Amino acid sequence: IVVYGILISGSYVMVSGASGACGTDWPLCQGQLLPSSLPAFVHVAHRFLVLLGGGLILVVLGVTWRDRRLRPELAGLSLVTASLFLLQVLVGASNLWLGFPIFARAIHLSLATAIWIHMVLLATRLHFKAAPGVAADSTEAEPSPILKRVTR
């Protein structure tokens, strides 16, 4: 849900024209943590959601890494997701520094899509564990014990 919120807020930043509202300042906006103009505030709200999403990805990465012996494919998938997220933050910041060139915006959007796909895949794989005697890709599945640890 948080990652989806990041996607929606990033889209709103673009559509509302708030992309350049912070100038080239990052992580601050116009030298402030909370700017006074609405476009700059929209842009900063997106940055705060990114910070929250980063925290969520780190929590998921930590849980899946800790339990990597139970579900080794989840540890690898979460490492890739965290790496994509870090790259996404760097590309987002470079968008500001480079003046929002089309290639950088396209890369930013592509990485956002890849992160969304990875988070959905990770959540789905985390939720379902193959039942005993059933292939991992089968439709017969039971909730994963790792999910119980994440939702506590």
C-alpha cells in the first residue's frame, strides 16, 4: 500500500507541475524541510512517502533475510527490490540535479514500475507457501509462516 502511495504521489507530482517546485535542492526543498508553497509541499510529501516506503522495504528485507533458510528465493527477491529502490532514489535525485530531462524521467518511471512489480511478487510469495507435497508454483497453497512474523 505504501509503495502504491509512492507511485500515486509521484504521478501527482508530475501531473500537478510540482516536479521542479523544489529547484535543485535535495533532500531539502528550497532550503527548508517543509516549504510554504503548495507545489513544493506536494513534492516534499512525495519524498516523505519515499522515506516511509524505504523503511518498509528495509523491514521486509530484514525479515526475509533473517528467514532466508526457510524461503531462500524471498531473500534474493527482497535484495533485488531494495537495490532497485536505492537506484530509484538516486535517479529521482539526479532528475532534480539534471533539470528533469526526458531520459531521466523515463528511467525513474521504469524503476518505479519494476519496484511495484517486485513488491507485489514479494508480497504474493511471502503470503503463500506451497502445501506439503505440492509444487511451489501450484495453485494449492497455505499462508506462509514468515508472513505471521511480518504482521506481528
